[in-house]
Amino acid sequence: MASHRKPRSRTRTNTPAVGLTTAAIAGVSLLSAQNATADPKPSIEEVQKKVDDLYRQAGSSTQEYNKAKESTEQQRRTVDRALDEAAERTEALNESRRALGSYAAAQYRTGAVTPTAALLFADNPQSYTDQTQLMDRLTEQQRSAIKDYETQRAEAAEQRAQATKSLETLTDSQESLRARKQAVQKKLAEARELLSQLTAEERARLAELERKKEEEARRKAEARAKAEAEAEAEQQRQERERQAQEQTGTGTETGAGAGTGSGSATAGGTYAAKAEKVLSFARAQIGKPYVWGATGPSSYDCSGLTQAAWRAAGVDLPRTTWDQVKAGQNVATADLLPGDLVFFYDDISHVGIYIGDGKMIHAPKPGANVREESIYYMPIHSSVRPA
């Protein structure tokens, strides 16, 4: 029997479309997740802090480079001396060898036995000299020549060994120097890369932050200068009062006190005279570029400038900030005098020359020139009076 039921119509489903929509949603979700987990772009303040920190690290690495360079130069001088001494020992050895050769030749001409010749060409002459028979047949002069030859050969061998060891040490020093140089270059490259990613607007904002930082440091320096001026005025007032008391005849005690003050003034005058030469030299370098590892005369790093300035006053300072900070009398920031060295950061990676009024002359960082600046621009570690 035929069926009277109405045939059911088939509904077509668009499976590919559903799959595409699902993929699109999944893609959006994935992008959202990636955006959520991606590192956000650093703020200008963070960029400034990072760049400053990289420059500080580069400054510390520069001091390590300076120390390695100084060690390398010292080791090179040691090697040169060792090679010179080895050459001298070799010449002395050759002279002893020639003396023994003349004895051997004389024995050959006279037809005598030639133990001396055997001794000369032996690998171990001492084994021959230890033989009583041979020694009995040698004259005193020949014995002396043999002994001298043995001594010279032993000393020449020792000197060659020392020269070889010095060369190995020099090689190690040179490798350390290269490593320090690469560390500095890496830090500076990171700073340049970070700055190169900034837009023009971001660069302008960064410059504004730098200006505000400098302005704050300048205000602190001005406050310091005002305090110094007030202290000097007070000192002058007290000096006028002391002189007035002396004129009214207050007694011998005042005279004794004046004598003590005169001695102090003499010591202070000696330091002031040296400091004047230091500042004169430093001011003449203003405008010259900072170059890490440089000691002048066309460019400087921070400790290279302080070393050169104090050398102009007849005082030899060590090369690095880490050694310069130990080369003198520690002074409080409140007691700074022109010519004193001011050190910065916890790692003592920077130094400047105090010029008074809360300011210094220093070689700041790569890309900058030697300049005057507030000592409050960077965190102060300590201060030293070199002489």
C-alpha cells in the first residue's frame, strides 16, 4: 500500500560557515590573550630610569676597564723587563760558553785530552764537574769558567721561565681587558637602542623630565651656595669682632689664639693654591667630549678628568674612582672646599671636582661634554680632599 505521509523536506546546514565563524572567534580570543600577556610599553619615566641605570652600569664597567687596562700596562712593563733580563742572561751564558770553547780549542791544539770540550757540549755539565779525576786536571781558571757557565745557564733558564710566565699573565690581562670593553659597549648599545625606539613626542617628554631633574639639582645647589655665603659672612663678622677685641687689649690669650689660626690658615692656603690649579685645568677642559677610558687631552672619562686635573697641581691620583676615593681625607658634604672630589652612586662609579656653590666640573656620560653641574644631580656617595 502506498504511503500517504507527506515527504519530509531536508534542511541543509552550512557546516563550513560555522567552522569559519568558530575559527574567527578563536582567533580574536587568541589575539586578546596575546595582547593581555604582552609586555606593556614602558612609560617615559621608566625609560628615563632604565637609561640612567644603563649609563651608571656603563660607568661602573668603565672603571673595571680602566683597572684592567692599568693592570695590563703594568704587566706589559713587567714582561719587557723580563725579556730584557733574559736577553742579558743569554748573553752572559754565551760569554761563558765562549770562554769554555777557548779552553777546549787550546787543549785540541796541544793534543791534550779534551774533557773540557766534552763538558761544553754535554747536556749536563755538572755531571762531569762532579768527577774528581776531571777536576784534578783543570786549572783554577778553568774551574772558575765552568762554574760561571753553570751559574749563567741556570739563571738564563730561570729567567726564560719567568718571562714565559709573565707573558701568560699578560695574555690573561688582555683577555680581561677585552671582556671589560665588551661590557661597556653592551651597556651603551642597550641605552642607545632604548632611546632609538622613542617617538619625537616621547623624546620631547624625556627632555622635559631631564630639564626638571636639572632644575631641582640647580635649586639645591643655589640653597647650598646661599648657606655657604651666610657662613662666610658670619665668619667675617666673628673675625671683625676678634680684631676689635684685640685692639681694646683683651689679653695674651687672644694673641695665642691668633697664632693657632695663622697656622691653620697656612695649611688651608697651601690646599687652596693647589685647588686653584686643579680648577684652572678643569675649566679649560669644559666642552671636551666624554669618552669612556679616556685620560685626555682631547677627551676624558670621569676619573680620567680628575686624575689629569690634580696632576696639574703636582698630585698623582690613582686611575679609577674606586682607588681615588681612598686617596685623601674624607670630608662631609657640608664641609666641601673647591678642589675636593665628590663621588656618586653606591658603586662609586662616578666622580666630579667640586668648584663651590654646590657645583662641580665633571665628565658626565657618553654623548655629553665636560661641564659644570650641580653636585645634587646624582646621589652623593662620599667626598675626599686629595692633598
